[in-house]
Amino acid sequence: MVGVRPDGTWAASWAVAWRALLASRLLVLASGALAAGLFGLDARHTGFDPAGLTTPFSPLGDALVAPFARWDTVWLVTIAQHGYGDGAREAFFPLYPLLLAVGGNVTGQWILAGVVISTAFAAIALTVLHRLVVLDYGPAVAQKTVLAIAFFPMSFFLSAVYSESLFLALSVACVYAARTDRWALAGILAGLAATTRSAGVLLVVPLVYMWWDARSRRPEDLLWLVLAPAGVGLYCLYLWASGGDPGAPFAAQEVWFRSFAGPFVGAWDGLVAAVQGSRQLLSGAREPVYFTQAGGDPFVVARHNIELFAWLVAALVALAIGLRRLPLAYIAYVVAALALPLSWPVEPQPLMSLPRFLLVLFPLAIAVAAWAEEGRRRGPVLLALGATGLAVYSGIFATWHWVA
């Protein structure tokens, strides 16, 4: 790690975070609500949300919450209201639905409660991230890192009724605690992250590297890191105690067509899917289908496969940028985190949801921000591209078209 720079305060970090979050959320709201109002919703939305959980208000109210409540929102609200038990819900880890249950039962407004919870944790995540980056890179790179996350094209998930902001807040805070030698807190936060998403167990990877590099390395500090896998174990224990299957969170992955294909084999499968998708589009015909059919229009699926592979390329470029700008702990974390979706791909669309996974890999944002700081024009160009992508994807998401 680079030497500590004590400049800056929590108040300064909060100021940077809330301004970036406010500006980006206004963009999400305006783009999503406008798209929903102008273009309406994809006809398939009634099949994915037959109870109308994401459209509980008047037409105007529904348009305003459109950028924040789609797709997995239905699963999370259903879990918050009724719990687990159908074999597919168990794929969603419990901490976020638990918070949503508290907020929804207190207010009676499940969607609004979820938006408030997600946005609050997004603010926490960006504030702590700014402090973390200031320690090693200074305030200029820290500000660019916050902007990179806030205006990342998929960052509408940070204020949607999804678990992304909670996971990001816990993972960043976990690493910050370790960076400041508070190992008990780091272990507790890692455990909470693992009750939010299964990927939380991978926080052990950067924490072990950071412990090894710590100036005052104590064996007893390392014991706290056991709390990360304990978070997953606690969820499984809860399912068992409530009469369910403790292995359901892992078996549920097959319901979502995820299966182990081999280490990083999904990257090759994604390349093949992109090539076949290009072949489909260039053929100008929807039949025959040149790839494993994922449902829907073959042209739409083909474009998704090409787009998803482009995201993988972007992630690898960011990782390459980070090789000489990031500590080994961060590099190891990114590689381990990418190993999950790339080793357990979705059979019909190997790289499905990869852009959403990239959103919470904050070391990539640090790497890009450090690179942008080295050139005067890089930052504004990246910010403009990110904001444009965020506006477009917010509109696509709000109209019930698949994103990520």
C-alpha cells in the first residue's frame, strides 16, 4: 500500500458522496421515469410480476418508482412479505429482505421502504469508499472513484430495491476496517456481507492479504476472518431450523440455470456466445438460431450476448489498468470475485448479470480513477460516457426490459 495520507475528514467524504449520489440519482429518476412514461412497459412484465408489486401506485407514481423496482425486486419483496420456501427464493440471501421486511411493515410501503434503504446504504458505501481511497491515493483519486461508482452505467441498482448497495457498503466498510487495523469489525462486516450475497465469503481473500501486510500482524486478528464463511453457515442453519433445506441456497442456482463449467470457462463460453450472436445478426434471419436459445427474440438475445462480452472485455481492461496501481489484496479480490460468475455461467447466456457483478467490485473503480487522474481529459470523458450509459440503462430497466 502507498503511505497513509491523513488529509480530509469524514465530513469532506460525506460531502463528496452525497453530491455524487444526488446528481446520479436525479439522472436515474429523470431517465427512467421519462422512458416509462413515454414508452410504457414491456408486455412481459405481467408474467414476471403478476401481483403488481412493482406498480402499486397511480400511473404517475408508478412511473416515478419505475427506475427503482423491477425484476429481482419482485423476489425480494415476496421474501420480505412471505419468507422462503419455494426452492428458487433461497438463492437470495436474507439480510436485505430482512431489512426490507422491517421497513415495509413499519411504513406499509414496500417499494418506497426498499428505495430508502438502498439509497441510504449507497450513501454509506460512497462515503466510506472515499475515506478508504483517501488513505492510499489522496482526495483527487478518491473523488474520481466515487464518481466512477455513482455514474457507472449499472449504478441505478444502488437505489433500486436490490441488495447491491447493502453489499457494497458492507464490503467497502469491511476492507476499510482492515485497512485501519480493526480486525474484529472487519470480520463482523464480512460476515454480514456473506448474509447479503454468497460472494461475501470472498472478502476473506483481500482480508488475508491485508493481514499479512499489516505492520502489527497478530494471529488472533486472523481468527476474526472466520466470520465471513460463518455468515453463509448462519443462513443455512436458519433454513434448517425453519424446516427447510440447508443446501437450498446452492441448489437454487440450478433453478437459475447456473452450473459449474470449470475455472473461468464462462469467459470462453461468453466469447462463443458473442461470436454466434454476431453471426445471428449478420444473417438477418431469426432462424436457424446459432446459439443456445434463452427465450425471446433471437436478435435481442444475440445483442445481449455481444453486449455482455463487451462488459467482460471492459472488466479485463480495468483489471489490467489496476495491475500496477492496486495493492495485491485488491487484485486478488477482483480475480476471486470474477471467478464466481465465470466459473458458474448461466447456460443460455453465459455472462448474464456480469455488469451488475462489476458494479460492486470497487477496486476496479479505484484503478480506473487512478488512471484517469494521470491524464487531464480522461476523467471528464469517462464521466460523460458513464452518465450517458446510466441514463440509457435506467430507461431500459424502467420499461421492464432486461438489463444485466
